[in-house]
Amino acid sequence: MIKLRKHLQWHNYPNRFNDSNAKQFYLQSRKMINQLKNICVIIFTVLLIESVSIALGWGSGFGIWSLPITILAVGIPLIVGIMKQRKIK
């Protein structure tokens, strides 16, 4: 994700991308990549804590809600970022 954040020209942009709105597209892409990177760090931290607590016998895991919450946590910033890019003229 660090490589994607540093090389914004690698992203896939719509046909209306030009010199006048490039700064807005780059800013929005950088924000979306940063949010996804932070969410991935949080997800991996929670998974590590869950693994350690199971190994120590403190709990039995998150159960059925872990996958839907993870999908929503990653999907919502993507959808919001795409909607914000659609508003750029």
C-alpha cells in the first residue's frame, strides 16, 4: 500500500481525468489508500489479539461476526471514496 500511495499515477482514473482536476483525484486517491492501510492495520491487530487470547484460554474467538465486520470495514471506505471521485468534475 505504501507503493500505491507514493505512485498515484498507477491508479485507474476515469476518462475525465485531466491537468485541471488531477490534484483533486490524487488527493482523493491518497486519502482512500491511507484509510484502507489504517483499517488493515487495525484488522491485523484485532486478529493478533484474538489469536493470543485463544492461545491463552481467555476466549473462544469472535465467532460469526468477524467476517461481515471485516468486509464492511474495508468496503465502506472504498464505496465512499469512489462516490467522492464521481463528484470531481
